[in-house]
Amino acid sequence: MKIDELYALLRRRGVLWPSAEIYGGTQGLYDYGPLGAALKRRLQDAWAAWFLGLSPDYHRIEPAEILPEAVVRASGHLENFTDAEVTCEKCGTAFRAETLLESVRPEGVDGLTPAEIGEIVRASSIRCPSCGSTALHVPRPFNMMFGVPLGVAGTERGYLQPETAQASYLAFARMWDVARRSLPLGIAVIGHAYRNEIAPRQLLFRMRSFTQAELQIFFDPAGFPVPFDRVASEELPVLRAARRDAGATEPETARATELVASGLPEFYVYHLVQTYRFLRDVLRYPAGRIRFFEKSDRERAFYNRIQFDAEVRFESLGGFREVGAVHYRGDYDLTRHTEGSGRDLAVTPTGGAKILPHVLELTFGVDRNLWALADVHLGRDGERTVWHLPPYLAPVSVGVLPLIEKEHAAVATELAESLAAAGVTVQYDDASSIGRRYARMDEAGTPYCLTVDGGTVGPGPEHGSVTLRERDSKAQERVPASDVAARLAPEFRLPRPSVR
Amino acid sequence: MKIDELYALLRRRGVLWPSAEIYGGTQGLYDYGPLGAALKRRLQDAWAAWFLGLSPDYHRIEPAEILPEAVVRASGHLENFTDAEVTCEKCGTAFRAETLLESVRPEGVDGLTPAEIGEIVRASSIRCPSCGSTALHVPRPFNMMFGVPLGVAGTERGYLQPETAQASYLAFARMWDVARRSLPLGIAVIGHAYRNEIAPRQLLFRMRSFTQAELQIFFDPAGFPVPFDRVASEELPVLRAARRDAGATEPETARATELVASGLPEFYVYHLVQTYRFLRDVLRYPAGRIRFFEKSDRERAFYNRIQFDAEVRFESLGGFREVGAVHYRGDYDLTRHTEGSGRDLAVTPTGGAKILPHVLELTFGVDRNLWALADVHLGRDGERTVWHLPPYLAPVSVGVLPLIEKEHAAVATELAESLAAAGVTVQYDDASSIGRRYARMDEAGTPYCLTVDGGTVGPGPEHGSVTLRERDSKAQERVPASDVAARLAPEFRLPRPSVR
């Protein structure tokens, strides 16, 4: 679907809508309604089950989301977390330089000074998209963090975290003591990140508040053992930096062993494959719509030694977009926070020598992937609109429908309650025709419906049985109501990686 | 336990610690570690299962947590969300007036002007708790919201939400269309609230960022039907405002029917009882440590028509503290937002007349209740330290322990993985003696341990069986490993209310 059509459907079904909608909305902020909030929670649970399932030494924490100024000074965000903007002197509108210059400079403007950006603007004779003027001006870079005063005096200053990663670095020393005092040690956070975007746009793609799921793995650079044999033969769709430099625009297929042979470390490729499997096997994005885009030396942040962005092709956005990434960050973060805090963050594993761990970061945009789950799985299927979500991600697991409200409500209600007590997410619906109710459930992604009818409540051979209808095939069969919970339970279990 | 001892234990076990600890901590902000984060998620899930289980017309949403200025102007927060402070002219320290005057004015200072507070300070000849000076000064009230500029120009202003309730009022119009266009309609939010506290203190009791679970129920004031017969005979520990005025300090037991006879609406008492049951039956606070404290006309906010605070007696804090509340807010909120937004929020249910719904608010402090779960359930039991958490709240459900690592690790790992695949939260522990491992699990609140030993792996009659140990009784029995998941599953199910 096109973006407008998809967004209209999601708004109408209460998946999401503009925040403070009755006040005209707030740019870059969205509210998730019942279906969206449930899908988001399941997506987060699926991420946690998969990535924390990689090792018993990967742990999930929940840190506060405000950082004191000393932290963002040490991390470099106070100085460098800026966005170049271009403002129109005639109409006053501000634009992100990167967006405005997309057509003339597709590689972006990271690292350029305002003067250099100004030169490109002048040379390209680009016009203001709002009013058409050429009076475009490039002011100082704009820090994208939201600052807040702490306390009455306002002398202490805090910042809404621009990414969840910093909180994991701050927690490393405490977690070293809490966990097994051994490496690798993984710290995962699912939390909000806040960025004062100059121009929020493309719905869930450039929001002012969004949710990240990130895993920071601290490891000994002398050795990060992984069960590489479990991924060795996997084939990944990659677009390498060197091939791009040579003009390639399409990904090629590379075996994990080939990537290692090309110089990437085994631990890196292992986690890249696990990321691929999560996108392909858990979120069920078609393999042909996934690619791993390698950032070149020029494109990635200076502290990242290796970076592949995980990208998905969005129909609604007309191309590939980043939904996650794997960053090898070296010892940058612990070095900076050792300097900033005065606390030596080097550790001495039992029987080993003192070392400053390196960091491998797996990052994942929760909102972007929620959008991808709509873009990829929600669409027309003949007359129907169906959201083909994997059953374990569907906001509602089972719809319970009395065929005739007056006659079948009692038994249907009882069935719904017994499923709910067994931990199944149920929605009871007795409004309108059975066809329209199936249609509503299809649109919401509900994988199974149970219909209670005359046979269920009557004395005949169908007594106690219900019609089980599967969403994608529309196949219906008669099953004993008492068997349903146990039969469907495996469908609702979150997949976990096989690591041994 | 005393607060210092309890906090030290929670820090050591990585339940929680000061945020940005390596930088000396940030006042009023805490990080939850693996055990704390897992407990917090389960507590939230338990709240949702219970309160959303009250009606299929109660829905959970996840709104953005930044409100535009027009919203907090309409809600009254811009003008009134202030805290009176007293500052010492000698040492410069600022104190909350309410805290400083607790001993001389236990009813608080809400509604008093700075001049009136200054008069009380002078009359009481109170001294600065920091330096002992009597040079105390009462400045203008201090707005406790954190403001943030939105966008480059900074002309648009947002505020971190001071409570989750406003987001539900903003969502009402959209939810009316998304849900069944009928009343009652409940909107639940579990999210962060932010308050720039003058003096954060008592750990999780006055934080600058904390988590609320709130349910706003919109209903027709002409009739809010509830299954009152399900709660009629329940006896509640209440401290009524009138009895307090007459000098009472201890709660009395009142039957739900008596509360209704005294003039409280049935819908109100019904939700008060369900709140009581959640605290007593789900969180398992002893009945004798719970009371419902009625706020008088003088004490409650002017828009609240009825207010009972749910209070729990904390050993670590030396008395009863508020952990939740039930507020009957009338039509205040939708009236204010109708005026503020220009959007008429009155609705016309099918076949009914146009009405502006009233609001019943159930509010619950997640962090405070997490602290209560430690205060009430974590303590010494002879030689042991045991966290007697209800099994469905425990961060780890089952500990899997190979008796001798070398001999039993393979079978134990396999068992742990099969339990994890079945959705059980497992922790595998092979470090140190079995007694020390049981002790660690007891302290973490793990309700069950499974020990794999020679019998399990040997060819004899105990082949395939493990020792199941229960935390509270320390009772051990031999059970087939293959039966464990099914046998324990009911223990891990979240309780739901019986509403029919």
C-alpha cells in the first residue's frame, strides 16, 4: 500500500494516530492504540526472546532515560550530536541539510562544516521547497538533544537520552559485579530515545520520541568465542562498501564463511547472521526485501570499526530503509566514560589480565519495525484486507464469535474466559454478521477465530465443538472447544535461536 | 528491614541502583537491573491482567510522553502543578514546604500562598535541617514540569508528562471511534511521569522519573453498571475522613454494602474492592498492612469528588505510604479539554442522548509497589534471606542446577532449554555449592529449583527425574523432568478478577 492509504487504515483501526490529535497533533510524536500497543509489546518481547536467547550472559535492564550533562559531555553528544540545517531567509522554514540536498548529494552531509554545506547549496542552486526562494542560509549546527533543568536552581542539567546505548555503558561497572565477572557480558535495553528533529517526517521514521531495542556486548578483544558452526553456511544479502564504490547498487549473496574470509571477525558475522534470522524467520520479512548495507570508512561514525545497516524494502516509502544495525565500536565508549567519570572501567576476569572491553552493538528500531510489519504483512487479498502477522506477534491471538448473540453468547463468553485464564489473548466479538466479524479480525491480524454455533450448544454430535478458522487460508474445521488452547499454544510461542 | 539494609541488598543483587552511578548518581533517578527490570515487567503485566480483566471495554494504549503546551494549559498543570518550597538564606538549600512543615502541619500545605506558608514557618520557629539557621525564606511556587523546546526555533514548547492521565483524556475521542461507541469505556496507560522534585527522597517514593499504571474509565453519570454482587460482602480496611476529623487514626473494617449505604456510588465501591483484591490477592500484601485513606474535601484536589488513597504499611519507611488511589474526577477533564482544543468531547451512544462522560481514575505507582514487594516479601527466615514473591511475579521462575557441573551440565542445559522453549523463565546456575546456589535463588525470589544429579543421568529408577525444591518450605521431592513444565505452569499464570 501507498503510505497515505496504509496510515489511514492504521489510524482508523486505532493502531496509531498523531499524539494530542484533538489539538491538531504534535509533530514527530505518535500514540499507539490498543492494536498498536499490543503489537509493539509483542515485537519487543520477540526481540528480547531472540537476542537474550543468544547467551545466558546477556541481560536486560531498565535504566532511567535522563542523563546528567557530564555523561553526554563524555560520550561526545554535547559537542557532536548535531544536525546541519538550512533555513529559508524569505519564509523562515528550516530544513535538514541532508534532506534538502538528497538529490545532489546522496551520500549525506555528515562531517561537513556549515560553510561547506553552504557552498554545496549555492553551487546546486537549490530552491526552498516551501516558497521557491533561493535565499537559503546555513546556520550553526543544531544540537538535537532535549535538555532539561534538574532541581530548583537549574544549575544541574540533564538530557533526555538521545540513544539507549549510553545507559548500558554507565551500567557496565555495576553489572560486572552483579553478573559473573566474566566476558562476554551483554546488556540489553528497550527504551525511549529522544531527538529534537528539525523536520520530523515519514511517520515512524523520523520521530522526536521513539523506542530502541539495543544490546551492547562487552568482550575481550583477544577472543570472543561464538558457536560459529551454527551459522557458517548461512547466506546473507549484502551490499559491501567496496562493491558500492565500484558502482554496484544491488546486494549479492555472501556465505557467512566468505564474509569471515574477507576479513570480518567471526563474532561479528555470527551476530549479523542472528540479526538476519530474526528479521527473516521471526518477523518473517521476505528474504528478498532484506539487505545488509555496509557503511564505508567515510560514511560511518569514526568510532565504529565495522558497520552494516539492516535494511528492509518498504513499499509505502518506495525503497530500502534502515531498521537496525550491527556496530563494532571498539573501546571508544568505555574509554570515554573512564575519562569522564574518573572510574577505571577496565576489568580483570577471574584468572585473566586486566583489560578494557570492546563493544559490539546490536541496535533495532522498534517503531520502524512495527511500520515494516504493517508494510510487509498488511494488504489486500482479493476482497479482503488481511494482516498476515506471525501468530506470536498478533495483538489478538484468538477471536471468539457467537454465531447468534442471543443463543450462543453464554457458551462463547465461557470459552473466551477459559482461554484468557490459560494465558491466551482473546477478543470476544458479537457485533454484526459473522462475515463482517471475520473481516475485522483479518484486518487486525488475528490468526484464529472460534465460532460458537447451534452445534456447539445443541445435544447432537457437534456438542462442545466449535469452528476453528485460520486467517490466511480461510480454512475452517470443527474441533472440540476443550482442545483449542493446547492445540494452538505452540503457535503463540516466541521463537528462540538455536545456539548449541 | 530498615531502609538502608534493604537498599544495600537490592543494590548488591542488581535489583536497582542510582542512575549514572559511576558519575556519582543522579538525584531522584534509578536504574533497574536484571532482577528489578524483570520484576517491574511482571508487576505491570499483573496490573494489566487484573484491571483490563474487569471489562472487555477497558483497553490499553501507549501514548507519547511529551505533551504540547496547549494541553497542560487546559489541564491546569501550567498554572497549578507547583510545589511550595522553603529555601535557607544561609546555606542555600531548598526544601519542599510540605516536608519541612510535616511535624507542625501534618495536613500539608496544598492551596496555601507563599505568604501563608511563610507565616507558618515564622510562627513555628523551624530551623534549616542542613545548617540549623532560622533564616528560612519562602519564594514563589515552583512548577514541577520539565519543559522542552520543540524544533529549531524553540517557539513551540512541550512538557514531559507530569502524569499519564492526560494522554488518556486526549485519546478519548479517537478511542470512541476505535472501540464500540458505548460507555463505559476504559483507557489504560502504563508509562513514565516526570516531576522536577525539589528534594527527591525516600528512594522510589519521590523520583524525578517514575512509572504509573493508570486506568481512566469514561462513563455515563446517569448510570455505570457494575456486577456489584461480586463484591458486596467484601470487607475493606478504611479510614474515613469524618472519623479522622473526630480523632480516629486506625482503620475500621467496612463492608462494601455499608460503604454504599454511607453514600458512595456502587461503581466507586466496586472498583475500590477490585483495587483491594489486587493488592491483597495478587501482590499478596497482608490485609493488616493495607488501608484505604479517604481524603477530605479540604485535602483532595478540587476536581476530585471522591478520593481514597490505597496505602501500605512499609517497615523500611516506618509507616503507611500511598501506593495507589481511586479518584472520581467528574467531568472536569473532558470539560477542560473541550475548551482547550475546541473539539466537543461530548458523545452520543447508540440510541442515547448526547452526554459529556465522567471519569473514574484508578492510579497505581509501579515503582512504589515494586518497593513494597521488597519491603513486604523480602526478609530473613532463620539463616536464610528469602524473597517470598508470588511465583507469577518472580523475575526467575525456575532455577536449573546441575549438582556436579562436570557430570550433570549436559542434561541440565537441555532441561533448561526445553523449559525456556515452553515459555518458562529459567536461570541456569552451575557456580559454587548447591547450598549457596539455593541461597542465591532464595534471595532473588525464585520459587522453584530443579537439581539434576546422579539419579537423573544414571540408569537406575531415578533416571530422568530431578529434585524439585520449593522456596518457602524448602520441601524437596523427586519428579520426572518431563512433567515439570506442565505441573508448574498454573503457578506462573497471572490472576484475573472474577467478574461474572
